[in-house]
Amino acid sequence: MKPGIHPDYRPVVFRDQAANYAFLTRSTATSSHTIEWEDGETYPVIDVEVSSASHPFYTGNSRVVDTAGRVERFNRRYQRPDRTE
């Protein structure tokens, strides 16, 4: 790697406040907020809205979609006159 052209790659804490979940990883992301981690060190913290702890695909908690109601509503809205042959 060329020196001086790459951003700092350092430990950063990503925190999902909706799921009360945080994890420490390495990233080039920056933040002015810090948090004291379990090892006693202070790291920059980045708040995220969705992580694997809160995403419906990973948690198995998905919304039930009323597809039958959507189809009926579509058919009513765009109903064509009956064609008899």
C-alpha cells in the first residue's frame, strides 16, 4: 500500500440501539462519540439503525403481509369488463 493515501483502519464499535447490541470491529469510519468497551479501552462508536441483531431476515421476526387483500384490491381497482366469447 502507498503510504499517506489510505484512511486510518482502526477498532470501532458499532451500536444498534434498537436491539441493545454492540460489537467491536475494525473500520475506517469516523465518529466524534466514544464509548468505553468491555476491555477498558475507549473506542469511537457509530450508531446504526439496523444490524444483524434487529434485521427481520436474521431474527426471524418478519411482518405478515396480506397478499390476498392486495390482490383483491388490485383486481377491484383495475377490473376489466368481462369478455364473453
